[in-house]
Amino acid sequence: MPDPRFAKLVVFVNGLVPAALLAWDAWRGQLGANPYEFATRCSGVLALLFLLLSLAVTPARKILGQPWLARFRRTLGLFGFSYATLHLLTYVWFDKGFHLQAIVHDVGRRPFITIGMASFLLLSLLAATSPSRVIKRMGGRRWSRLHRLAYVTACGGALHYYLLVKADTRPPLAFAAALGLLLGYRVLNRYLPRFTERKPARAVRTAS
């Protein structure tokens, strides 16, 4: 097992890299002909990517028999929430100028906005219940049941992305396919766990 603190630091730094690159390109004016649309689209894709990575932690942990991987699920999920917040902020700020009435009108009139907002609200609930003190207060079983909504959130995000694009639907379909594999694993693990889990190797004790 690698040093957990170093491994977590690597995950954290790599989670910040896309935001740093986006900020650097924005500072240099290299976000393309429509920088606001680029920032909105890029932050949305990053939110969905990190959310899927957080959902992939449990299958990876069980298939590889490496329990320490569970340490990264919350970090990856919070990065997904952070990029989703940035995605929403770019829409509210640059597209609607913080005009509440226009935003409400969009939510009611445009299905992909409706689905996106609903997914963000669910993701906000998951982020708010991620601290350790909240988990202890809720109890592990109730917390685990609530956080199954992460799959609903990811489905909503993938559908939001698919409805948003007008030409090339391959990226959102790729996200949907990855999500389908993760959901399929969860179903298989529920009913046939012996085929989806690998027991961690036991430490070999040497005689002193």
C-alpha cells in the first residue's frame, strides 16, 4: 500500500490542474472565439468526469482487492461538485447575468436546463453530507442509502450533456457508456458478488 497521505495529495493536485489550466488560458485570452461557452462546456465535462471517477472507486477497490482506494472517493466527488458549481456559475453569470427571472424561465422552458438544475441540487445534497461528522450523525447505513443518489445524479448529468450538444453526440454517449458499465457492475456485485470482488491479500507474518 502506498503512503496514503502522498497518494491523496497526488489526487488533490491533479484535481486542481484542470482548473489552473482553464484559469491560465482565460488570463491569456486563449479560450477561443466564445470563451464563455468554452468555460461553461469545459467545467461541465470536468464535473461529469470527476463524478464518474468517484463512482469508479468502489469497483476498482473491490476488483483489485485494494481497500485503501476508498480514501479517494470523497475527494473525487467533491471535485465533481466544485466543477459543477463552476459550471452553474458560468451559466448564471455569463449567460443570464444573475437575472433570476430569466433563469427560472430557462429551467421551466428548456429540458436540459431542468435536468441539469435537478442534478446539481442532488449533487449539492451529497456534498453537504460528505463530512465525517455528518456521516457519524446520520449513521453509515442511512448515509450509504442516500449516496446511492450519486448514480441518479450522474445519469442526469449525462442526459443534460446529451441534450445540450447539437452535433457531435459521441462525448456524452461515451460518458453514458461508462456510467452504464458502472451501474452494470453494481447490479452484478449485488447479486453475484463472488464474481466481482477480490479479497485483499493477507499480510504475511514473519517469525521474529
